[in-house]
Amino acid sequence: MIERRIVECERKIQRALKRLESEDAKAAVAISVSKVTQTPEVMELSKQIKEKLKEADVFDFEGKTDSKMWVLELVEELKAQIADKQSVLLLDAFNEDRVSLPLQNQNPSQLASLPVVNPPDPRTQEMINEKLKKAEDLGT
């Protein structure tokens, strides 16, 4: 089921990129994901996650399952915080790039008719961020 969602997300991303390219080639300005998303706050949260995972391993080794599960829940919360922060940073960077482009063939009525999209749940956002990171690493 997760694989199906990943494939669906990849397909949606590809369609969105093609649509951006066809509407305005400059809109798909490459944003360095790692430069935008690796703020000190995000790095600190990543450090906390690593520490909590080590703590979970110790609890697992000691046979303290309840403590391990509690720590892993904290890790999931920290991952969700990172995903939220990174998505906001990416959106801000993208919007800054869009603002720097001249508006062509867009009138206020077109902009006002855009639907409001709810942000994805943290797990989906995390998968999207992983895909973006892989794409940046591969140079696509």
C-alpha cells in the first residue's frame, strides 16, 4: 500500500513538473533542496532523532519494550516536525523564486480561482522530502 502511494506521488510530481515546464519554463527553477532545508534548527532536530534512536536501541537491548516504544513515538514526532519545517522552507524558497519572475499572462481572476490545497500528512511529506533529496543527489 505504501509503495502504491509512493508511485502515485512520483506520478503526480512528474505531471506537475511537466505542467510547470509547459506553462512557464522559468517556473521550474532548480532550488537546492539541501541548501534550503538544512537550517540549524533542522540539524538540531536531526541530532535529537539520532540520540533518541540510540536510546531506543539501549532500551531494546535491556528488554524495556514500553520505554522503547515511547522513545520511538518521540522520534516520529521529531520527524514530523522536521518534515513540516522543511516543507515550509521549500515553499518559501519556491515562492521567492516565483516572485522574482515577471508575471506573464496571469490576471487576478486566474490567481483567485486556484483551489486551496491542504498540506499532506507528515508521513507523506517525509516521503516527498526523501524523493526530492534523491532527485537532487542524482541531479534530476
